[in-house]
Amino acid sequence: MQRLTAPDSAAVGDNPTADAHYAHPRARKGFFTDTSICIGCKACEVACKEWNRNPVDSNYELSNSSFDNSEGLGADTWRHVAFIEQDRSRIEAARESGRALVSLGMPQIRNADVPTTAGEAITTAITGAAPGPLSAAAVPPASGLPPAPELGDLDVLSSLGGGPTRPEDARAVDTTPPDTPEFRWLMSSDVCKHCTNAGCLDVCPTGALFRTEHGTVVVQDDVCNGCGTCVAGCPFGVIERRKDGIAQPKTERSAAPVTPTRPGTPEPARNVGVAQKCTLCYDRLVDDQTPACAQACPTTSIKFGEREDLVDAARERVARLHAEGRTEARLYGANPQDGVGGTGSVFLLLDEPEVYGLPPDPRVPTADLPRMYARAGIAMASMAAASALAFMLGGRK
Amino acid sequence: MTTSEYDRYRPPEEPRRRRRRDHAAAADSPSEASAYAVGTAVAPSAGSAMGPDALATAPSGSAPAAGRRVGARRGGLAPAGGDGAREMAMVPEPQFAPADGYYGRPVVKAPPWDERVALYLVCGGIAGGSALLAFGGQLTGRDALRCNARLTALGAAGVGALALVADLGRPERFLNMLRTIKPTSPMSLGSWILAGFSTGAGVAAAADVDRLLGQALPLGPLRRVLYGLEAPSGALAALLGAPLAGYTAVLLSDTAMPTWNAAKDDLPFVFVSSASLASGGMAMITTPTAQAGPARALALAGVAGDLVATKAMERRMDPVAAEPLHQGRPGWLMRWSERLAIAGGIGTVVSGLTRNRWVAAASGAALVTASAFTRFGVFYAGKDSALDPRYTIEPQKRRLAARRRAGIMHDSITTAG
Ligand code: SF4
Ligand code: SF4
Ligand code: SF4
């Protein structure tokens, strides 16, 4: 899965590195975050913080809304694990919305017949469902563990579910959906999407944000002047300017790297006043290492690799879940024709994106920029014309 | 988590904080109650309303005090009944409604811009319009208008630029703005516009300052160069005047902030109108009425444009994304901006007829304030729209649904496979 050797096949498909004119572009790297197997352990959050030496983002306050106390992505939190508790009606709604996606004929990798059948079967299952166990997936079937799927991942949940291991086999087996559980916990590790058309990168006036040879989007800490335009430009609310929190004029703080402090004393925050976000561990990628968060993830919920492979894996995974009747599964960011041209970080979600705090229909603002410039040009010309007229009609001296 | 007779000695429940009022409203309606109760040991408002006695005496599993729980099947984990209330405080109360996204937290992030950027929006408008007036004065021989408008243009551009630099996270790196020319970044183009404009306005104003001081500036032979460059510099500033006044609309619209983005078609017209009336108003304050005729005309055109463009903008925007323009602080600012613009416009007509300097100055002040209110209002509305996820989610869901209804399926970010 994690092919780390530098492939010679440059800029393929929707690889945005082609625009950046690298002499030796590499395959586009990305994440596939499979939220259906995330256990919410937050190892990724911690690993990211440690590796990037990101400062704490609060005084250890409890958010008072869920088990998630880091609240969201930001300048100091580049991986964030969302935690959502849902009851039966929400699960049914999620299944229904997923089923609707399937029958709408959304882009799919293969014939839609299997998930559709499953989706139609679900209605009966919902109406007649008995109070389910804690989680449908936790019911061990009589059969043993089927062989691991092609993904090469230990896919415990789907194996236990007793569903087909390959989408092609799905037709042969019973696609009655599992009983709807009474409630469920959704856990999802969010991260910068490393968009194909990145709003943050487009609007950055200094060129601090750039496209790396891996197709990722990275801030150059020593170039960014903290204008904050990228913060507004990101349709996913990812990038943020690092706050100071120090009673000292920003200009007096040195831009120099952190000086070693005595052991035990906290390090001063780096890159204060500068836009910060996930770098997809650029420093590790150049050394052919796996990003810290993916390496720390104990369930392989975060899969790192070449984006093309990951999207294939994601499609197989979602097809298998559909075949098990879990029509709530859907992909987020895999479509190269969406409003941001597809994302480098692809997600498998079990409910509508907004439930996870993701925008349901993001659109990179620069997509409309030509039109905006045209409208603004007309407006500016009208203003110049109005002042010319004002002098013609503005009376005698 | 047991039921014991000592339960009654537990301290009363602290009221739990709730993030959003409409949550509470929804949870209190019995019809929706069962959807909210599963997994909750003690229903949210009941936890604060009931004393320990009520907790201890409530029949296990039915809890009439918390009527919403009736009919809801229990999950495997949460014990039924009024027991264990204190322990359950460790488990935060679940909030289900997806209408406000993830616990009502913002989906997009507001830019870290504060009032200094709003001030820059105002100053850019005044500076741009004033350069146009100064150039007109230069061409038509209105010396007082030319001189005052040039000084206004330079002063406003200077204040705006300083405010913009001060708002940077790293002000000492402001020159990085001129590292590249990047057409996809309105901020980059704007920086170049501002730099070019300031150069032109600076040279032109320097010539006028020198004249005002009776050529007292120690310029030596450079004086001839300065006077030679004066006219082209004034022309350069005028050329970049309208762009300076209007590009900020693109700067705001080219973001994911729902209100700014939804206003993208009409915001440039609002901004250039507002710049016209503000610069006309400034000139009416600084310049004798005899020479301020073009300024009055420009101000009147600006008032007309402002009223029309603002209405058109609000009408054509997504109704949900337009809401922040109507409520709270931005709503107040936009309402008063309209009133002041109308008042200033009437005053402008009166001052044109009566040639009363005081009426002219008062109307000018009203117009400048109206422009400032418009820009602060738009600025705050956009920042407000980022804070409530509703403004991001609802318009996006609506446009997605509209596309799907129209049979456009290929461009959704969520796919079935
Ligand atoms: S998610 Fe936001 S910060 Fe990340 S690349 Fe896309 S636009 Fe930039
Ligand atoms: S804050 Fe930094 S990275 Fe973001 S747009 Fe400004 S200069 Fe670019
Ligand atoms: S790739 Fe690196 S920087 Fe990005 S979230 Fe993972 S650990 Fe953090």
C-alpha cells in the first residue's frame, strides 16, 4: 500500500503537480481516511502534534459537547478526530441518504446493481427491525475470518460483518442489511484535504503556499507574512494563522528557529503570526517516510499512499460496505469533478459530510474569479465614467 | 452506577451548558423528544430542573419528569432510571441535530482580519475616488479641488496601507506582498495596485505640497523633475483609482465566507458606488462649493448607485447567506448607511443650490460615514457568516440539491463509490 519509491510515472490524471512544472514530479500522495474503522483513539492527533512540535491549543478545557475536546482543525491542530454520537433515527437517516446517493446514480466504479438492491432491501429491514445490539458490526457471524482483502489491511469490521470480501462476489450473497443499531459513535480523523484546486494556495499573495512535487499544499513558514487571506480562501476551514498569546509586539519576535530550552521548560511556539496547517509531513515525505499520523494510526483508518491507489481502495471498500447493506457509507473527495477538483485526502464517511463538520458542497472560490474580475472591471469602468461625466456635467468652475 | 438510598444526598445537578438555544427549543418539544433521548441518562433540561428527590423517586425507566424519554428504547450502555446522575455527568450529553453541523462549530474559518482591514476598505475607496477627482481637477483647472483631492488620496492611501500592514501576522514581512504577481490572488494584485497608486498619488501630492509651501521643500534641481512628473503621476493614480476602490470587493468575494462569496456579482458595484460618494463627500468637506461641482455630481451618482446596487445585491444573494447583512451589528450599520447616504444626497443637492459651505461639509461628512458603514457592515457580515455553520451548510445543500434535481450528478464531492 505505502509505495514509497519514487515512481517515474509523472503527473498522472488529476495530479496537480503538472501545473507546478516540476522537473521530477512524483506521484500524487494523499490519505484515505476510512472512518468506518476509526476507533477515535486520537493517536494521529498526538503524533502530528509531537512530530510538528505544535503548541497546545487551549488550557485543557473541556468542550462540554462530546468526547472531542480539541474541537476542530486549526493552526495548532492539524489532525482532528471528530466524535459524534447518534441514535437510531440518525442512523436510519444516514442509511437513507446514502441509499439515495446510490440510486441517484452518483459516479461509481462499477455497476450500481448490488448497492441498489441492498438499498431497496433496507426499507423493509428498517421497518421491521428489532432492537439491535450495540453495533451491528460487532455481531460475530458463525463463519471465521475470511481472507484479508486486496487492500492489504486488517479489515476487522467488514470481515466480522460476514459480507463478501470482493465486490464482484456481492451479487452471490445475501445483501440484507444488518439490523440498525440503537446508537453508534462516529469517529473521523479530519485533516487538510490537499485539494487539487486549493483555495488557500490560489489566494496567497506572497507565494508562501506552494504545491510540492508530491501534489500536496504546504506553507513556507519563512515567507508567509500572516496576511490571513488563505484562511478565508479555504472552503474546508483548515488553515489558520497561529495566534500569539504573548504580550509582546509581534515584530519583536524573532523568526529564527526555536532555540533549545532547558529541559522541562516549554518550548516557545514557533511560526507565530504565520498561517499553519498540515504539510502532509513534507519533511518526512522527502525522506520517503510515512506521515506521522498515518504511521501512528493503530487501525489503518488513516492510509497513506499514492492517491490513485487510495481512491481505488476507497471505492472497493465502499462497495463492500454497500454490499453488506451498510448504505450509509460514501466517499468524500474522490470525485475529480467536484468543486475543488477532488481532494488529496479522501474520506469514507458514514453520514452526510456536514455531520462531521465538512462542507456538503465546497467550491474553490477562485473557480468564479474570472467572473468576479469581469464584474469588478465593469464596476470600475462605471466609476471612471461617472467621474468623467461628473466633470462634464458638474457645472461651471 | 447503582440505585441506592444515598442517591438522595447527592448535591443537586449543576445546570449543563448548552451550546445553542435552538437545540434546547428542539429538545423540549415532545414530538422530537424520543430522537434526543437515547443514550442520555438524564434528559438535558430535566437535569437542571429536577432536584435530587425527583431523581431518586422517579420510577426507573419511565421518568415522567423527563417526559421525552417515554417510548425511547434504551441503548445497551446507559442504565435506565434516575440513578447514577452524577456519574453520567462524565458522559457529555449527545447533540444530534445535524442542521448545525458538528456541534454548531464553524465549517469555514473567518480570516483573522480585524477592524484595521475594514478601515483599509474605507480608505481605499476614499483614496481611489479622490484620485479621480484630483485628475479631473488637474485637467479642468480646478486648482483647489485638485490639490485637496490629491492630499486626500495620499492621506487615505497612507492610512489604509499602514492599517493593512499592522493587521499582518508578521508586519515586518509586508514587502513579501510584492514577491510575486499572482493573478489568482486578489490580495496580490491589490498590493500592486496599492503600491502603484501610492506612488502616483505621492508624487502628485508632493508637487502640490511644494506649491502650498511656496516651494520651500529643499528639492534643488529635483523640483523640475517633480513638476515634470506631476501630471503623469496624477494620471497614474487616477488610472488605478477605480481599481483600488473596487478590487477589495473581489478580495472579499474570492473567499469561502458565505456572505462575501454570495455577494460576488454585485459587491464591486456596491463598493465603487460607496467609494464615489465617500470621495465626493470628502471633497465637499475640503473644497469650496464653487469648485466642488464635480464632487457633488460624483457623490450623487454614488448615492444612486449605492442604493440600487445594495438592494440588488441583497435581493440576488442566497437568502440565507444574506441574513448576516440584516441582523446584529452589520444590520445596524447597513441600515444607517442607507439613511446617511440618502440624507447626504439630499444635503448635496441643497448645497449645490445654496452654495452653503456648512451644508456641504455636513452632507460630505454624512456621505463619508455612510461609506464607512457600508464597508464595515459588509466586513462584519462576512465574518459573522463564518461563525455559524448554518450559513455555510444550508446554501451549499440547497445548491447541491438543485443541481441534483436538474440531473447534474457528476460534480458532487460526496459519491456513492
Ligand atoms: S483543505 Fe484548505 S488548507 Fe487544505 S489544501 Fe484545501 S484549501 Fe488549502
Ligand atoms: S497568511 Fe501566509 S500563507 Fe496565507 S495567504 Fe497570507 S502570506 Fe499566504
Ligand atoms: S501528515 Fe503530518 S502534518 Fe499532516 S496531519 Fe499527518 S502528521 Fe500532521
